[in-house]
Amino acid sequence: MGKKSAGKPSRGEQIEAAEREAAIRRLVAQAEADRIPVEETTRARPDRQPRHGR
């Protein structure tokens, strides 16, 4: 293997880490934008449907 300074990541590793962090932030932002509030999920059906024939 090549020489590597202990403890200090190479420039390429720093760029990769920054890109990973940016990707995570984008995914979290997208997930938050797509999130359905709990209030919305509890209104899945109308309160009451008229029952015909009863």
C-alpha cells in the first residue's frame, strides 16, 4: 500500500465524506417533504357511509 498520514484523511476522502453528508441531507430533506402528517393519516375514511338496505 502507499504512504498515508495517520489520522488525516486524503483530499479525495474528504471530498467523498462531504458528498456523502450532502447526499444524506438531500435524502432527509426529501423524506421530510414527502412525509404525511399524522392528522392526514387518521382521515383515511369518511366518518360514516349510509348503509343501504338496513
